[in-house]
Amino acid sequence: MQRVHWGTNIEDEKISADKDELKLKNFRGREDFCGCEEVSEKERNVIMNYLTGEILSGSVWEGERFKIFGIDFCDLIFGNALKGNIIDCYMKIATFLVGYMRIMFNYRMDKKVNHVFCRQQGADLNCGIYTCLWAECYARDDDEAWNYEKVCTINSFRARIAATILSDDNGLFGKDK
């Protein structure tokens, strides 16, 4: 048997990928992802392109320090608890957008935003989603963002995060793909 760094067996990696693909088989082609009725047509199409794709278990987003795989991504769009890599990825994308806005449009964040708080989760597994929602509001710091935070449903925001990750330059459907 061939071995790769850190002692991971290549056959074990294949078995793990096959197991992920079997788990993901239940998600293939489903149109009932979280927020499917509330997102824009463009966001819905991006997510459906992923769900109807050939392989769901592969890498969905790749950055310098981490990757997002299909199993984690399906947790996001079908309402399960999030793993930290999804939150880290969305924070990275949001941070880039704010940096771009600051440089290109001389955008400044208002210091009063430190005293503004987003809604809190109830007895559910959405803490990561609420973290991403607050981060986006904080990053954008405009009335539109804070008003959206008050009226959006968490499931529609899950779908928005998913479409953003897939469409990002490092995402499955990014500009170089």
C-alpha cells in the first residue's frame, strides 16, 4: 500500500470519500434546501447546479489554509449544525468585500456599530449562521444590512451563504472554473 504524509493510507481516503458520497446521495437533486423559497433566482440556480452536479463529495471551496467539502456544505444548506470551516470561509469572503469597499469607495465603518446586536438564536443549532449574519451586518454597516438582519429568516440566510461560497473566486463555480 502507498502511504501519504501524516500516515494517511490512500485506500482509507478512498473509503472515506466513498462513504461521504453515499451519505450525500440523499441530497442529490433535492430542491427543498433551507430557504429555497426565499432566495433570489440566481442564488437558487447556483445551489441547484451544485446539488445536481456529478460529485457532491469533492471540494466546494479551497482557500490557502482550509477547504470546504460537500458533506460540510450539505450540512449548511439542509439545516444541520455548521463546522468551523464554513464560518471561517464566509468570514474570509465578507472581510475581503469590506476591504475592497474601503479601498475602492473610501468606505469607513461607523464606530457605533459596536453597540448594535443581532438577533439571538433560540434552542437550535444555528449559532454559526447567526455569527455569519452578524459579521456581514458589521462588515457592511449600512441601514440595508441591519434592516435585512431584522427580517430575514435564518434558513434563507443559510442559502445566501451557500450561494456566496459557491460563487466566490475560490468556490466551485468561481470565475476561473
